[in-house]
Amino acid sequence: MMIARLACAWASVAAFQLFGGTLLAQLGAPLPSLLIFAWLLGVIVWSAFGVVHEAEEIAHRLGEPYGTLILTLSIVIIEVALISAVMLGAKGAPTLGRDTMFAVLMIVLNGVVGIGLFIGGLRHFSQSYNLKGASAYLAVIIPLTLIPLVLPNFTTSTSDGTLTTFQSIAFSLFTLLLYGAFLILQTGRHSVFFKEPAGESNMPYGAAYARARAQPGPELAPDAEPAEEPPHPPSEGSTRSHVILLLANILPIVILAKSLAVVLDFGIARLGAPVALGGILIAMVVFTPECIAALRAISTNQLQRAINLCLGAAASTLGLTVPAVLVIGLITGQEVVLGLSGTNMVILSMTLLLSTLTFTGTRTTMLEGAVHLSVFFVFLVLVFSP
């Protein structure tokens, strides 16, 4: 499977490098356009799953939080490559970066968190996590979200949610420094905040309650849940080989991003679809494998790993995409609109408030999942009917 995936990805890279002009010239016809889009999308998504697989192998060797950090950074590199390709190719996508970042926040903080907590609640009744780690993520996500996506609507130097050159440079530096400080703390003195909580607090609620009732005897009560299976052991091969394979899966995505950007831009313009749909498609293409990994972790009662993936994706998206988009705008002279519309600002504020409420306790239930899912459905409705 691994060899077939790499062979298909690099063969596609060779095909578009040699015959890209001829292939993309067929976009005017419906059937060739659809086939080219399916080809590029399939290869990129398949390679993204390869990135997730190799990152998970590295994660089993390095442990948390390094494993999920490698995965989220790898995915965000792909996201930045796709956004950059569209911006440099289309020369007329001022809201693409904003739309993609907002879509990532909605998909991750509402869609994946909602589905995950709902499924986790059904299967495990309630799940525990490390409160300090979740609080640290939210403390970084809130300013990284509000400053670039909301504040530009209220500055007086420019209008329409844009920034001046000085503001763009200052905000880029602030974003990088804050995210860099967070990474240093996450991988250094506070790394324990991002690991599974130890002891009985990490047991499913029914099992912990049953154990308390059954202290005198060795048997557990009927409502006790069995312990989860430990994560699968790492496969054969050195860490270095998995790092090389990780890069071998990322590079085709980055190279093919420009061709996919051309197809997406053409398709949205031809169909008259909402402009925000481009950002949503990029977010879905890039983060689908990571979202599946988060849901898999929740289903095996590894809620902390899922939180590291979801909240880490939100933090890294903002921490790296905002500077990249602003720098591209400054270099190319393109207008970059970051400020959200009034409706989206309301949804974003509600999402941040709900996330804060969800991750202020030590356990989660189905209720939190249902609430996040409702906000996600509202977001989808407003994309097509603003």
C-alpha cells in the first residue's frame, strides 16, 4: 500500500510537471474537468493519509505531545502550500486565507469535536482529559483567532477588514512569537499538560464507579467497562525512515497544490458557487485524515490525544497561516482581507465560548458534542444561504 501510494503520487507529479499545460487546457470541457479534479483530489487525499500514517508511527516512538505536534505541523504545511498556490495563481483571492482559517476552526472545533464527543459519550459515558493542556490551547487560540479575524473590522487605518503594511508585519511577528512560545512550553517544561491524565481519573466513569462499589471483593459490578486496549506498537523501521517517508508523502501534495488550485478556482467561478466554498474545500481536503485520526483516538478513549489533534490543529493553523497569507500579500501586492463578516463573527464568538465551557471541566459527555454539532450545522447553512 505504501509503495503504491508513493508511486501514484510521484507519477502524478511527473505527469503534471511534463504535461500540466496540456491537461489544464482541457478545463473548459465538463468531463475532462471532472476527471482532472478527481485525479488531483484523490492523489492529494491519499497522500495526506500517508502523512497521517507516518506521523502516527513517529508519534508512537516519541510519545505525546511530540507525535500530535508533528502531525498537526505536517498538515498545516500542506494547508499553507494550497493557500499559497491559489493566491499566487489566481491573483484575485483576497479572502481565501480568511475563509480557509475560519473553515478549519468550524470543522475542527465544532464538527470534529462535536462528532467525537457525541460518539465518545455514547461509548464511554464520559471521558477525561488533562484540563491544563486544554486550557493552555484555548488561551493561545483565543487571541490568535480574534486579533487577525475580528480586530481588522474595527481598526480605522483601513476599511473592509484589511490591514496596513505596518499592521501586517506587526501581526505576523506577534502570531509567530506567540505560537513559538507555546511550542516551547508544550515540548519543554509543560509537556506533561498535554499527556493523558494518569490514574483512576482517566478510567471510564462507569468503570471507576463500579470499582468504588466493589472495593471489598475482586469482581467488578456489571456496569463496569473493560480497560481499553493499549495503542498498537510501532511498526518496524527506524524513526529516520518514517521521517523520510513523511516528507516523501508531503512533497507531492505541495507540488500538486498549484494544479489543484487552478482547478478549484475554475470550478467555483464556472459554477457560480459561494467564494467561501474554496476555503472550505481546502480545509476539508487537508484536515480530513487528521480528523479521522482524532475520531479514532476518541473511540479508543484517548481523548487527550484527540484534543491535542483538534486544538493543536486550530492553534497551528492560525499561528502559521496568518503570517504566510500576510507575507504573500505584502510580496505580491495583493489585497488580503482577514476580517470576518458580522454573521461569522457571531458564530466564531459562540464557538470560542462553547469551547471554553466544554473544556473547563475534567470530563466531557454527549451534551457538549450535540451543542458543538448544532453550531457546525448553522455554519454550513449560512455558507449557502448567508
